[in-house]
Amino acid sequence: MQVNIRKVGAFYLLFVLLALVAAGQIVNLQFIHKPGRSYSKKTTREDVLPCTRGSILADDGRYLAFSIPEYRMGMDCVQPDSAVFARGIDSLAICLADFYKDKKAAQYKKDIVERRKEGLEGGRRYLFLNRRLLTYQEMKEVSSFPILREGRARGGRDEVKVDHRTYPYGRLGFRTLGYIKDQSEIPTIGIEGSCDSILRGTDGLQPMRLTEGRNWIVDTDRETIQPVDGLDVQLTIDIDMQDMAQNALTSILSKTNEVHAGTVVVMEVATGEIKAMVNLEKDGHGGFDETYNYAIGRKGEPGSVFKGATLTTLLEDKKVTLETEVPAIVTWNYGGGAPFVDHYLDRYSTISVKRAYEISSNNVFRMLAARNYDNDPKEFLDKLTNERRITYDFPFELKGMAKATVKDPEVKTGRAAWNMKDLPQIAMGYTVEITPLHTLNFYNAIANEGVMMRPHLVRNYQKEGQVVKEFKPEKIGTVCKKETAHEMWRAMRGVVESEGGTGYRIFKGCPIGVAGKTGTARIVFPNNGRYEDRAGHKMHQATFVGFFPSDTPRYSMIVVVYSEPTYANFYGATWCGPVFRQVAEGIYASSADWQEPLPKKGFLPKSDDLLSLQGREDIHKGLVPNVKGMGLRDALALLERSGYSVSFEGQGIVDSQTPAAGDTAFDLNIALKLKEQYLQDETK
């Protein structure tokens, strides 16, 4: 038999090559390959470790918004081995159908089997078993179902944590707070939007690697990046004042079909802190809702409330005193065009400046501006903008602040060209556009003896109850001398205290001294640029602005109501005065340092007290822990960690619980009732 040398040589060479490849693989595994350093993309991954969004707190620490962890159950349908999958799929489908109650067991089985087949063929392998968000206790229950109970490595279970945003006070302050459902949303309005970068936090990353058994495990050779929770933002908002303002505005808006929206802002005089900001608009279903921030976004001609800036300028320049007598000109013409008629002056031949302010005479203030600044209208405008600062565009924490505008005497051409009639019009609140917050900020400066503070909503940023950044009151400038401010106090008190003043009838008998100013302005129709539509309808902006107590101002407030197109006239005193009075009286009644001692305001327990020793002992003994007096977020955290499912109703802090603290719970359901709580005054 003849041997083929060439074939033998070829086989020999092949065996040598195979031996070299095997040897090379052994050397690689023993000396070169390092776990976690050279895996391909298919054998490594990074799981997101979600952070928790920070809370929004009221001025006393109560929660206005916070995040509750919820879960969405998912499954890697390829991960379970064949034996585990075959043994448990029918039972799993039955459990899912019984728990979620939205599909039959056969449909759940079909969905899982099809996704497993798709994954085994190289396609999608992950499936959300249901989109419904689960509480912590529900997530634990679903995790105990067949297959899923095997965990992530053997059963493919994957629970995705989602922080659900909760607002304990419902729609209260909606446009101020903003609104999101969960962490994935990018808010655009309110504090949620403007402070998103502070509240959001930073997600972490958990490196994972695939084992030879095709199980995902933590890759300890790579660094885990821990999540950083968002900071809490504490506001200056007082929940009680916010509620008072909303109730008062709702009450007046509900009395007629001729109004469509309104806003109320309460500010602390000395600091510029905004204590309440309410914006209500008809929702089309017989109610009102916060859909637009009129306080900062709606600019317009303010009307007679602007006379406060005009009078302050006249007093500062010593052009007049409050006792100066001027002619009471009922019909007056200036700069051509139709004459101005002011029937408020019908009873007078001469009138004092103070009385003209009390009855809100248009012609007196038109005339005073024309007589004193006709030769140099720019001087008057510069004083309004640079010294009175009534059109000053201050920085504000919320997005959407409209820019104040006023005509410029130096513009000679175009639609914005200066006209002779503009000077007296500006003096009475026309040909100038400002927001309600601009108006309030000026009057707050008058209440603060001439010192203008920057209006602000954010007091500080906190982490775990500790302040990490504080925002102190900020002075903008001085709008007038203290003596001038006190003269303005006297004029504004006359509006509500002197018989015949525009606010006298509304505030007669008010238990707290109020100083204020009424104002009504027509609103231009956007479709024709006129103050009337073709049918003769008019729209109005009615305003009352002022401060209280009138002798030692503590709070300033503005109320603005916007009418529907109507043939009727609107007046600031009629529509806005009652709202102002109701809120002022409510604040007065709840302030212990203004009258007989009253119960102190509600409070939240400190974080360190939440898991008290007594609570821990109850848990260890199998008894229901005591959460009475806790805020909702802290009560939920304690109870859910203890294995209970929680339902709640009401707002504020926990007032009662069922089962009661210390009872033995025969099921894992606890019902909480919330309400505002008060501490009894210690002096009683």
C-alpha cells in the first residue's frame, strides 16, 4: 500500500495548527484575559439607579409636592431556563390575570411566550407585564408570583422604580408650583419647571456583566455610580393664606357670568416674600382652575391704580401736597381730540389732591401731569421708570414674566410715536402696560416706607432637612423718601376710610385698618386693537391694591379680576375689594400677635422623629405603628417599609388611622385620614 506523503503532511500541519490555537486560548484565559475589561457590548451593560426628585415645601415645612416611589413590573422573557419557564408559565399567567384584572390568563401567557420566542430568535426579549404602577407592597406581591419569584438571574424579573409626583393639596397653587406625573417628564411651568435642575437630581449607574451561564450579575470590576437625589426647595408660600385667597377669589368669580378670570397675590412688606399667589380661570364646566399665571404673564393698562405712582412723583418733586386745592374741571381737553369727561367732579368747584385720589378723579391727575411736566414729559417718564421703578423688570423665579412697557417721548415716528395726549393718559394708568405683580411691588415699596424689595418665592434649598443655600431678602432700591411714603399711606387710607372714597362702602366696619387704591381699565380687543368690539361690548380689568394694617404695614396684596365682553361697567372696589377684605380679615384672625392668642399654625414633625423608638418597637412586635401627626410622605414611607398597603383621604398631616396604632393588623391595609393640625397655644 502506497502512502500519500502530501496528504499525511497536510493532516499533520492541520493538527499542529489546532494545537497552537488551543494553546493560545489557554494562555489567554490563564495570563492575559482580565474579567470585566474586555467584554463585548453584548456581555456588559449599565443599569440606571434612579434618583428621587426633591420635594417642594411651604414656608412652615409642610409638603406642597413630593415623590412617592412606585414600580412597573417587567420581565426578561428569555432569562428563565426551559425547565423553570415550562413549570411556571401557566401559574404566572393566572396570577397576573387575577392581580391586574385587565386581561385573561390566556392572553398573558400568549404575550410572554411570544416575546420569549422573539428573544430566542435574536429579537426583543423584554416585556412590561403591565403598565400599571404598583405600590411597594403590590410590587412585593407580584414579585412572589411563579417564575418571577426566582429573581432577576433565574426568573428574569425586573421591577422598574418610578417616582410618582404627589400634590397633597390638589390644585392649590397649581400654576405657581407646576405639575409633573413622574421623574421622566420635563416640567415647563411653575417651580417644578424653573427649579427642575435643583429638584431633579442625578441618576446613578450600576455596571452589570453576563456570566458564562448567561446570568446578569453586578460587575464588581467596574465602579458603581450612586444616584444623587434632588434637593428640596422651600418656598415662601403660606398654605393657609393661599387657601384663604383661593376661596375668596372663587367666591366672587362664582357670582356672575360676566367675569372669566382673576388673580390674588399676597406679599410680606418687609421681605418681599410672596405668601400667596392664586390664578383662577373658568374651566368651562361651571368651575375655576389654575390654567394661566395672570399675576406675572398678563400685562395691560392698569388704570387708576397707576395714579399712586403719579401722586408719589408729584409729592417727591414738591409739585403739590395732599392739601393742595385744584380746579375741578369736569370736561377737559388736552392735545386735541375728544374732550375728557370726569363726572366724579360734578359736585366740586375746587378739590384737594387727597380728595381727588380718594374718589379717583381722572381729570385731576391728567391735569396735574400736564401742568407740571408738559414742558418735559421725558422728566416725568424717567421719574416713573427710574425712581418710582413701577415698570422695573425684576428677576423672578417663575418663567413667563411679561416685560413692562411705557411710551417713550423721544420716539417721534411709527405706531409707538409720542403724542401730546400720552402724558395725561399715562398719569391715569393708560399708554403703559405692566403686570399685577409690577403694580403690587410698587405699592409694597410704599408700604415699606419707600424701600422696594425684590418679590421672591424661593426661600432656600435643602438636603435632608439641612439648608444648603439660602436666599435672603434683596433690596432693589428706594422709590421715595419715608415722608412721602407716609403721605401716600394717608391718601390710601382715605380711599377706604373717607365717606365717598371708592373703597369706603366695601371696607366700612373692617376690623383691620386697610390702605388701598381702586382701579378699572378697559382692555383692548386683540382682533381690532380697540376698546370695543363691533357690537359695543367692552372688556375690563378691575383692581384693588393696598396693604394692612394701615398704620404698621405687614402685608401688601393685589386683587385683579378680568371681565368677559360685556355692556356693563366694572369697578375695582365692587369686584376686587370684597376679595381683599376677606383675605385680610382671614390673615388677621389667624395671627396671634395681632389680637387674642389663637392656635399656632400646623407643623410637620422633624425627620429624626419619624421613625421613633415607639414606632420601631411596634413594628418588631407585629403591631401597627403610630403615624399620627406625621406628614403623608413620611407616614407612607414608614408603613410601606413595614409591609402595609396604604390608602388616604384629605390633606395636611395624619389625624387618624385604621387600624389604630398598637393594634394587631389581621390584614395589611391601613387607611389614613389627613387634616390640618394645630398646636394649642402654650400660654393658655
